[in-house]
Amino acid sequence: MFLRVDKLQVELPAPTAQDPNAAAALQELLGGKYGEMSTLNNYLFQSFNFRSKDKLKPFYSLVAAITAEELGHVELVSNGVAMLNNGPDDDSDEEDGGDLSDAPYEDMKDIRLAQAFLSNGGGSTPVNSNGVSWNNDFVTTTGNVIVDLLHNFHLECGARLHKLRVYSTLSDPTGREVCGYLLVRGSVHAHAYALALKKLTGVDIDKMLPTPNINLDQIPECAKYLAEGSHRRLYTFSPDDFSDIKGIWEGDKALPGDPKGPLEVVEGMPEGGKIHQLTGIPSAFTPDYAPEEMFEIATKLYKKSR
């Protein structure tokens, strides 16, 4: 089962401006072939289908723990997309919807992913940067531990390439922070799968890392996560389970180019950061054209719950 906590895994800076085209680029990290929907669902269904869980517990636990982190990555990218579509917070939800006959969103017809506004009110959905839906064909779950782990290693290396390319298209701090954090955490996952394969086969697959061959210290948004040791930290995302991944994630084996130090298993989850409030847009019927009554009802319910 899963426990949900009302935080993002890391706090994102507010966008400097509304930028739906940047949000469209970031969508690739959500619904693209190597996006977070792919990593999540590959590991999720591999964990469900894992054979001989008790006898192969450390390897099952590794896939299961990373699954939980990937669910949070889907949440993080989705929030980044919505924030870029929304723009900086303001008080527009305190006003009525204005005159719709003035075509207040005429510019949206020229935005590359107008669907995000027209269908989703500026929110995110599991599609790629061109609005093509993510699909089950991106999921590999063979039942063979080595094949699945090797696929996962490939998937994380592909995702790293993915993120570097998307990062190079962005200038807004929100999108870049999403990429920077995920680059560090994705490198952890690739490293972990490589070490798991090494335990099973004796092959030094970790010598292939980093792939692509660019050190994260060249990415400014990665620097603080490297400094705090996030690249050496693997979370269980559980208070009691999956701690046996310590048998895989062990030693003084930081990746080449990353700050040195011992690999560490943390029982639990990251401290996390706040979820930004998306400003309502009455003229786009989010949450509605005249939201005053809705706000009043919600306030009464909140006070009653206290």
C-alpha cells in the first residue's frame, strides 16, 4: 500500500512568468518515452509481478522502494508543469470572470500545447511535449530479474539523456529546478540498478556511468543536491520495510565526478517542500466563474474540522 504526504519531494521556486511553452517542454519528462510515468509504471508492475519475493528480498525491495520515489517524481513534474502554465501567484481568484466576449485567451490558439489550457485548465496530464498520450507499450515486466534490472538501468540512463535535453530548452527557474533534482535522483537509481546487477552477475555495469558522460556539477541546479549528499542517498519510503536494500546500496562508491562519500540508505523519505498554491482563474472556470460561494463553503468546512 502507499502512504501519501501533502508535500513535494523538494521545494520548487515560483515561476518568474507564465510560460505554457516551457510547460509543454516539461511535459516530456512526465509522459514521454523516458518520462516519470514510464519509470513509475515499469517499477510498479515489476514489483507487483516479482517472483520469489522472499528469497530475492533485497532486489524486490530495491524495485519497490524506487517505485514509491517515482510516484513522487510524477507529482513533482506535474506540479512544475501546472506552475509554469499558471505563472506567478496573484489575486486574480478574488475577481469575477470578466467579459468572455473579449476573447481573453486569444493568444492560447498559438501555444504549442493549447490542450493543456482548453481541456485541463493549465494542469498536467500524462502526455508528452506534443500532447501524445503516455501508453502501456513503454512498460517492460518480464519476470526475469536480470532482464528487468537491465531494462531499468537502460531506462534511467535514457531518462538522464531526456532530462539533459529538456533542461537545455528551459530558462525559467521552476522547470530547471525540476530537471536538476531529477537528474541527481535519476543518477542514484541508475547507480542502484547497476550495483544490483553487479551483485547478481559480477559485471561492473556501474563503470558505464554516468551516461551520457557529463558530470552533474556542470548543472547549476544540481549543485546544492550534490553538496547535501543526495547523490549518495537511497530512501526506503517506508517506516519499516525495504531496509534490506542496504545489502546493495553500500560502500564508498559515489559516481565519478560526484562528491565522494559513503552510500547511505535512509529509512523513510526526504524532508520535502511545500506544494505551491495555483491561483484560481475565474474567466477560465477554475475553480469556477464566480468562486466566492465555493470559498465561503470551504472556509466553513475547514473551521468545522478544526
